[in-house]
Amino acid sequence: MSALQPASLNHETDAVDGKPEKTSPPLRVVHIIAGLGQGGAETVLFRLATAPGQETEHIVISLGGEDVFGPQLRAAGIPLYCLNMHSPLGFLKGLRALTRVLREVQPDVVQTWMYHSDLIGGAAARVVGIPAVSWGIRNSGANLYQGSPKARMVAWLCARLSRFIPKLIVSCAENAARRHKQWGYRADIMKVIPNGYDLSRWHPDQQAREEVREELGLSLDTPVIGSVARWNPLKDHPNLLAALARSLHRHPGLRCLLIGDGMDSSNETLMRLLDQHQLRESVILMGRRSDVPRLMNALDVHVLSSSAEGFPNVVCEAMAAGVSNVVTDVGDAALIVGNEGWIVPPSNAEALAGAINSAVDELGAPSWQARHEHARERVARLFSLEGMVKNYTQAWKTLTAQYPPKRKRSRQTLNVLTDDSGNKTRMLMFVVNNPAFFLSHRLPLALAAKKEGYDVHVATMDGPAVSEIERNGLQHHALPMTRSGTNPLQELQTIWALWRLFRRERPELVHAVTIKPVLYGGIAARLAGVPGFLAAVSGLGYVFTKRDKSVDPVRWIALQLYRMALGHSNSRVIFQNSNDRDVLLEDRVVKRDQCILIRGSGVDLNEFQALPEPEGPPVALMVSRLLVDKGVREFVEAARISAAQGSPVKWVLAGSPDPGNPASISDQEWQSWQKQGVVECLGERSDIAQLYAQAHIAVLPSYREGLPKSLVEAAACGRAVVTTDVPGCRDAIEPGVTGVLVPVRNAQALATAVMELGEDTARRQTMGEASRRLAEEAFDIERISEAHLDLYQYLSR
């Protein structure tokens, strides 16, 4: 896909009494076309998009390549995407790119051109939530059976889908509109807008006439007819050549220019026809040319010999250039010519030859000049470029008024938002299950992103902490998310809600944190076509903590969900420890180049300062939700062992049960600990820095972690650590330097390690000083934020 060229897309303001007045953004229209070769639809699209004096923003998407008009569109400053959907693989890639482009561009209207683009482009637009879709009919439909079976099938499909996909169908010709209605196209939304022509480009030019004829070795007196048409069965060149052979009997000096794709000596069928009618000396093959307005002036008569047309552009172009016209009665050709040309039945060489003879006979007569003047006036009156632009613009405005975009951002430049100072912003959306967790673990990062210029949104469950999120200037979206995940219908509802949220808000980047948001957010982001996805794997979940290595269906399901969630083509996965990364690498869930190691969510070193240890008996503090897999029971049991041995260590527990988590201890067990008095139960606290300042040792006997924030904060406060030798916990310390590792699920070992550190003040304080240095080197929130901002920039580039 080619890069977008954002030319001429900034919006200006009008001045009133010397003060700038904001104006509503102009209409943004995305045109989708099968290709940009030398054809009638491509030509009209180019004229419409590049016409001067209009406010509409035009963006062009070619399902093919740049071909003829691509470079010209770029030169005119029209943003262009080329999807190169030539092969089956290219089609699949292009289809995905198409939906992504439509989401990024956020057009008011999608205007498609021709059957394939109507079907593919129209369907893609509706899938991404753009209601204002306008189809473009460029084919008369006559003799469609002579086209490819695929074209017939697509037209048949379009007729049946016309009641569901488009809200407007624009036909270039009355004849085409009538025939398509008969096929079953929705009649009440059909509108005819004839093609328009720039008369400053198409006009009589005597100098061009003389130069071209001199180049071709033709005198000014030689009667010259011509046809500008690609080699195609519907253009019926055999009919033209058969008529020419007949006309040569009356006008032996007559010459014919054939201009267009396939009009060269490499076309074996064409050469056989010339030989069959003995026309090699009378026909000049020009091939494809980019200077058709200049070449048209060399003709006396232009001949349209087609067996089927919609609205034949070339007839209007010839009339505007002051050239006589002979046309077959196909499409709207007769309507265009009126009384200013000759009209004959299609596929009738005898009649066509008679009309050519009559036109050539008129050369130089007084009526000849008058006919040309009237023809040019007719084009100016009925088929001007200004009129076509006005008609399309009015149709699009009416369509947008009836079917406004579901969400319309204030768009200052294409694909990005712009604030008042001109800085580009992109929407970043955090997806987290618990709003309180977001505040404790990701708020500093969100504020850093906001300061950097991102439009930061937060999607979480509802709860009391939401008001604090909004007080920080972040936009919040409530999700129907549960903590336990025991009801499959509720889980599907969460994925559906996320998909709808992403479709509606269209974030450039989603940053999902913790297990459910990563799994469900990743799946929804892929389905919704979110451009970038960042997953923060802060732990793989309790199913990965099991020591039994036998086949586990729950673990297998979890791996499949991780594969779906982390399979985004533009994604990175942040791991807080190498073990979690290696598990998913070993199971081929992620690729190595996706993986990023960032140690934790960071800590504010100004808020969590290293203070001297307090006086008095040593205090061992555990800060955690009261979950079984956090080792909270081992902590309480270790406290019992310590008390039985007469140790002076005071064991303090800060945290509360988490009813939404299946691993939580019960309220009854929590209340029994409070009554027993073996540990001091503080409940849930927010003054963590103050608690560590009053403690001597930080304890966390968890079964598995990502990288525990409580130990990061303990390190910042300069406290020695006792924790388990498991992934995440071991990554939060430097064993033997900043803390001590003990076996998991071993209360005796935990009690021994804590009591020994409690008695060895010098060792404990040395470890505390090393902990602070580790926090400064590895856990500083500014460094962590900078690493994340680099990832945001990479994924949303």
C-alpha cells in the first residue's frame, strides 16, 4: 500500500472583524476504483477530484496500481492508496488494508466506481461503520454477456445487495439507470449525473491540428476520421473497420486514426482485420496516448462504433474540441449528440459508413462550422465540469445529512487530530479490568502519554475509582467485564463490547493490561481492525502456576486465546520477566521480534523515597491482594512459626480479600486472622510509601508474578526483600544483594529467612541501600514511561 500524501488537507478559518472564525470541516470523500488505467470512469474520477474551486477533500483508493492516472493524481495533490489486489493473496491483504484505510481516513462519504469496486468497496465501508455509501454505475449494461463471467456475477450480486449496501446509486447515463433498474437495482435511490468536461482542456486548436498532421504526414486537406477507444469487444472495432472499407470507395483519400490501448501492431487480431479489409495504408495506429486533446484536433470526424456504452466521454470531448461526431445509438450517445451529429444503429456497418460519408461530405460547408459551434455550446450547457462537480457535491451533502457518520472527529489533518498549537495527536486507549488497578499501575504512564500529545482513553469496569480517572483529564469507557470469567455468554459480551468500542472510537493504538484485557482486547482489536496493539503480559495466570505437567485442557484453551489475541500484525508484547516470554515462545504463541522486556510498571522515585529504618522491633510487611496464589497463607503460617519461636519480628499484612477473583481467601478466613492476632491486618491501604517507611523487610511469597509492583515500591523505599524463587519475584530483586529467595509454598523457609534478616541489621540495611540503587537503575517511572512512549510511537507510525 502506498503512503498517504496529505496534500491540501489542512482546514483554514475565516476572519470576521479581524477575529478567526471556525468553519465546519469540508466534506471528505473517499473514492474507491478498481484501477487507474486509461478508461472513462478513471478519467471522470480524475476530473472530479482535481476540478478547481471546490472545498471537498478527495482521497482515492485504487484496488489495483497507479497505472495512468495515479501519478497525475499525486501531482495534483490528491492523497492516493494503491492496494494491488491482483492475486488471491494480494486480494486478502488488500481487503484488510482497505478497511484499515477507511478507518484511518474517516470519510463522510464513500463513492465507488464500477461493479467490482461497488461490491468490494461498498461492503468494506459498511463493515467499518460508514453509512453514506454511494455506488457508481459506469456501464450501460447492454451486452454485458460479452464481458467476463466474473463481471456478470458481480453485477448480479450488486443488484441484490443494492438494498443493503448503498444509500445512493449514481449512474452516468439515463440509459444505464433504466437498464439497471430492470435488473433489480434499487430504483428509489438511483440518480443520474452526467459526466462533465473541462472546456479549457477540450477546445479547437488550429496549431495542434497543423502540428499533428505534419507529424503524421497528412495534409490539412486530407479527410481524417478517428476513434479514441481501447481494444474491447464492446467498442466494436470490426464494425468501424468494415464501415471504413465501404467509405473508402467514395472517399479514397480518407484516413483513420485509431487511438487507445491495443491500437498497435502487436494486436494480431486487429492486424488480421486490417488485412481482411485491405486497410493497412488507410489506418494509422497510435496506441495509448496521453495527449488525446491535442490529437483530437487532427480529426475531422470522430466515430463511436460501440455496441454498448453508458455515457461515452469521448463523444463530449470530440464535440468540445470542434470535431464532427458519428455515433451508434448506444447508452446516452444520442442524448449527448442531439441534433449536432449523426446517429446510426449499432452493429450496422452499412449505416455507419453512410453516416461517415455524410459527415465527410459536409467538410468545408457553412453548416460544418455552425454544427461545431452548436455542439460545443451544447456541451458547455449540459455537460460542463462545473455542473458535474456541483451535482456530485450536492448529492454527497444530501447523503451525509441523511446518513451522518456514526462518530465524526474534529479533523484538522488526515489520519491524525491536531490540537490548537498544531501538534499531532493520536488516540491511545488503555484496556484494564479494574479502574483501581489502572490508577495504581498505569496512571503515570497515561499522563506521560497525554503530555506527549496522545488523546488518552481508558476502558475498564465501572467502579468508584472511575471518577479519579476522569479527574485526571482522561476519557473513561465502562466495560461489562467480570473478574471470574465463569459465564461464557458474559465473556462473549465483553469481547463484543470491546469490538463495538473500538469500532466507534477508532483508536490508533490499544494498550491492554492484565490477562482478560489482553485476551479479549487483542481479539476485539484484530476483529475491529485497530491499527496497533500493545499487550502488557504482567503474568500468565493461575493456570500456568500448576506444577502438574500433564495435559491440561484449560491451559490449552488459554494458549489458543493468547494466540488469537497476540496475532495482530502490528503489535508488541511487553513481558515483565523472561520466563513468561519463554513460555509463550516455546508454545509458538508469539514471535521473538514481538517480545519486549520491561521490568514492571515503574515507580515514582520522588513519592517512594528511601528513609532510614524506624526504631524498634523489625517489621515484616506484605502488601498484596489477599489471594491464595500470592502466598498469603504461607505468610500467616510463617508468622505463627516466628511467634512460636519467640522472634521479635512483627508481621504486618496490608490488603483485603478480592471477591471477584477465584483465588481470593474468604471473608471468614480474613476475619479469623484478625481475631487470632498472629499478623496485624491493616486492610486495603493507599499510603504504601508510608507503610514501607515504618517497616524493615518487604515480603511476598507469591506462586508466580509478572513483576510485582509491591517489591518495586519496596526497592524504591530502600527495603530488603524476602520473596519466592519463582518467575517475576526473582526478577524483582538481585538475589543475595537486594534480597533473599526462598522456596515457593514453604512457610518454614519463609519464616527462617525473615527472622534471620530481622536479627542481622547490617546485612538488612546493606540490602536496602542496594535495593534503592536497583530501583533508580531499573524501575524509575520516567525510564519505564520513555520505553512505553517509544513503543507507542513505533506502533502508531
